[in-house]
Amino acid sequence: MLTVDHANTGYYKFRRLAFGIMHSPNAIVECFFPGAVHITFYKKSSPSSLQYIMCSLRLGEHDLSLGPAYCAKLTLKNLIPNTEYTINVTCIPVDVNDKTSGYWSEPSQIIASTSEDAPGSVPVVMPNFYHCLQEECSTARIFFQPITKKVRHGRISEYKITVSNKHYKVSGMVTSAVVPLNKGFSNISITQATSKGYPNVPASTFTIPPNHLRPPIPSDVVAVALNASCVKVSWDPVGFTRQDTRLLSYTVLWCVDDGTGSCRDVIQYRRVSPMLTENLVTFTNGNVTDYQFGVASEVKMNRVTVGSGIQWNGCTYNQSEETDARLSLEIVMLETKTNSMTVRWEPYSCQTTRAYLLNYVLYYCSASSICTAEDISIVTVNRRMSNYSIQNLPPGKYRSWIQGNFSSGRGPNSTDVDFVIYQQNDENIVLWWVSLLCVTVVALVVLLIYFIRRLW
């Protein structure tokens, strides 16, 4: 039964109304089933000379004319379940000759809601709506997009996720769930229910292949905020060794990060050409640094479309942000045969700065005198590296340091480290004398033991 929140049934006067006063109509509203409203409306009172009234009903953009009749009835069908409607009814007097006389009354407004029903659709899923929680992908977080309010038909009470005939039910408030996967192919289906049950349509489905058959996942996913409303997402392309696999597209995905690799809101996605390795995502509101971004590959494998799963980025960098975080440089190896030196540093990450790193710049010079700009050698190092080897250095004492090169400018210098490259000949002479000394000591010990035994 529909409830009437408000019905305006006051008295209204009309000028030049020969037959007296016409009141706004009363209305009785009933609901036969979800999606239909039954209305009975009638004149509240009328002069005895009036036999009928004619009424007009307006629902949204639709106008319906009723009558003439003393008591008019109407059933509005094909309405949306669990939806509030505003209905306006006005009436005009009609005489015995079916001619209108006077003016239309003020509208009587009725606010009513249709009852709840089973959903009319199922959640939206894509082949890449999952993220493996382990390297072997024994469990995964499954994502889905809820259906729109128009086809929801009520409050979603639960989602049912089926993994190869095993059912898992989760709250109707979530948009993702963690489920175990099979060792082989895992066929995933998702549907939802209201208090009236599940929809009378097939569930949404997609397939997760076993770990050894999963498509390669894009690597080095980087998200950089270009401004307050635009983020550039980039990644490394994937390669294939299987002849029965063809790359269809990349999928760029994003959502508000909850700090655990899941989403605080509905996941969004966009398919991108397989020829591209970057994409711009724009926002109309919100803070772009609150979002996490991911990329996945979608392939055709033996006539079946499957996805690699999502590779999330660590954080969203800011193109204009600067940093005062200082790197720490250390010597890890000196190789005399090649006159080389290897240094290592702890790379920049989301935990140390949100400034966007382009590359590292490594400096070294002879430390036997004061380093001048002309004496300093400069090496550009890839942003993904955390060590570098400088080779073919002439013998001598050296000093080295490193700094990050960001989109906003250079970062601070690291602490200096000093090292020495020795002459190979000098080193060989030293080794020769050390060896000779060892042989001499051993010989003396043997002779000493021999003479002691002779004396005894």
C-alpha cells in the first residue's frame, strides 16, 4: 500500500464561476504491485446543479486528461519500483451537457512511493576487475560496479559471488570482496538481491585464468598529478611468448584509496589502445592525490577474453611538488681489475616524497684537489635503479655524490663518499712481497721444528 505523505485539499475560489466554489480534489492512492499506482480522486463538494467534474493529472512531463465522471479512477503503470513520485491533480466543473464551466482548480499534490521489488539488472564486471593478493594468486579481491538506482528497485541487502559453484555472500554496502580462487580456471559470477529476492536475469560473469596462464601484468605503473583535476597514468608495455594470445587493450582503473589496496568508493575504468603506454584521467571534483590508479592487460586467449588483474601504483605523485629528502650513498664494491667502483642508494619512494622523480644524477671527481665544475663527471641513471658501477677509472682518490632529478627541479645532494683506485702494478708488487713473506715464514717454521727434533 502506498503512503500519501501530503495531500493539499484546501478550499479555492475562482472568479466568474457561475456555479459557486470548486474545491481541489481529494485523492485516494493505492499500489497494486511494484511499478504501478492506482488513484481514485473525486470532488470534495459541488453545487447540486453540477453532475460531473473533469480532472487532469500531471506526472513529471506527462499530462493525462480524465473524465468527465463523478468519480474518476486511474492506474499508472510501468513506474519504477521503490521510487517517489509527485502527482498533481486539478479539476474543472462540467455541466449536464458535458460542457466545462468556470476555471481549473488549484492543483492537489500527492507524494507517493512505489513498493520495493527484485533488482532489474546485475552488477557491472570486466575481465580485469580483480587484484591478486599473493604472487601465486590463490586469493583475489574482486571488484564490481553496483547497478544504477533506476534498476535497483530497493535497498541492496546482499551480493552473491560464485567461484566455480562455490557461493560467497557479502554485505550490500560493499563494492569488492576477497574470495579464494581455484588452481585452474576460476569462473566468477556476481549478482545481488533486495528484500524481494534476486533479479530474473543471468548474473554477471568473467574468468580468471590459472597463475601460469595469466597474461603478463603491466609493470612500473606511475600516476602523476599534472594539476588539481588531471592525472597522467603511465606503464611499461607487456610482451607475449604464447602464439595463441593477442593483446586487445590495456585497462586503466582508479578509485579512492582506502589504504589497504581496496577502494572506498566504486571502481572506475577505461579501456586504452594496446599501442599506448599512458593515459590522462580527469576529475571534476575531489583531491586527485586521494585516488589510487592501476593498469591491467586484456587479451584474447584461445578465443576467450581474460585479464591480467590490476597492478596498482604505489601513490599519486605531484608534478609541481619539491622535496628536501636527501639520499644516502654508499660504496658496495671496488674492482681493481677493471678499475671500477659500484655505489648504492636507497631509492626515492612514495614513503619519502610525492615529488615526481625523472632520473638520478650521479657525480664524481678527483678528490686529490678541490673539485671544480670542469673536473666533475656526470652520469644520468634510470629512475628505477638503486645502484651504479663507474668503470675504467684512472688510479687515484675520488669523491662521489648523487641527487634526484624531479619534474619540479633537482633535489638535495647526498652525503659525499670517498674511494681510492690503486695502480694495478703497485698492487701486484705488494701481493708478490706478501706471498714471498708468507713462504719465508713457513720455511723458517719448518727448519726450526727440524733442528729442535735433532737436538732432542
